[in-house]
Amino acid sequence: MDRKKISDGARLILEGIGENPEREGLIRTPQRVFEFYKEFLGDYQREPQKSLKKYTAANKDELIIVRDISFYSICEHHLLPFFGKVHIAYIPQRNKITGFSNLVDIVETISHRATVQERMTSDIADTIKDALSPKGILVISEAEHLCMTMIGVKKPGSMTVTSAVRGILRNQATRAEALALIKQ
């Protein structure tokens, strides 16, 4: 990550809006902006599927669900945050499962990139699909976008929902069961 480019960019924004970057409250702002991006986007090159560990456990085509995984991301259109929850449901194949924390880690890794919610949701589903080859997977992301809250339509509390469905979870009855368990 390029400290100078990010710090210089923050300084240019401050100057561009008419602020004095040398003002007491702003002197360290370019450095703080860099530190934020370093922490939040620091794993940008990390491949999320590498953190997913596979285990063998008896499973008779039963759903495994982790819901209400909090996330924060940055909209690539405005560089403003969007945040909310991700729900993951999958049905293992050949008894191959992963740890619940591995699913949370995938959400964390993928959400800590400049992206759009639709791609983030799909990338989470595809990462799990590629790593585990489950019979089916459903990923739902619910988020509030600050670009809708602060600018444009200015509608605080508006939630966007995206989903990615793969494999046998495309079956209406199976998907309905997963959705009912997620929305409990």
C-alpha cells in the first residue's frame, strides 16, 4: 500500500474543499486516512479461499447456516462505506464442511475491498463453492449504503438485499427452508 499516494490524496481533498491541511485539527488527517485504508484494505491481495479449512463430518444433506455476520465494506462508486449483515447457508457434499469462523473470515476478507454489494455477495458464494464444492449454497447480504443515506436520494435506513444461489439451493423448497431458518 502506497502511504505517500494515499496521504497526498487526502491532503488534496482537504485543499480541494477549501480546508487548510496545516490547521491543528487536520495536520494528522492524511496520516489517519492512510492508517484507516491500511487497516481496512490491508489484506486486499489476500485470497479468501486459502483461509478456508475443510473437515470431514457426517452430514445427510442437512443445511449448515451462519447468519447475521456483520460486515463493513466500501462502495467502489463513491468510496463511501456500506455495512450490514451476511447470511450463509450451504449443504455439504461428501461430508466436507468448514468451520463457522472460516465462513466469517471469508466475509471479512471479501468485504474489505472496494466493491459493489452484488459482486461481494456473488464472490462470497463462489469462494465457498470453489473451496468446498457443496451441493448448494445461498448467500444473502443486507446493507445500508451511505451513498444512499448521505447523498443522492438521502434515505437513511434504506436496506439493499442481494443474494447468490448455487446448486440445489436453487430448488424452491430447499431455498424456502434456508430462508425460513435465516429469517427466524
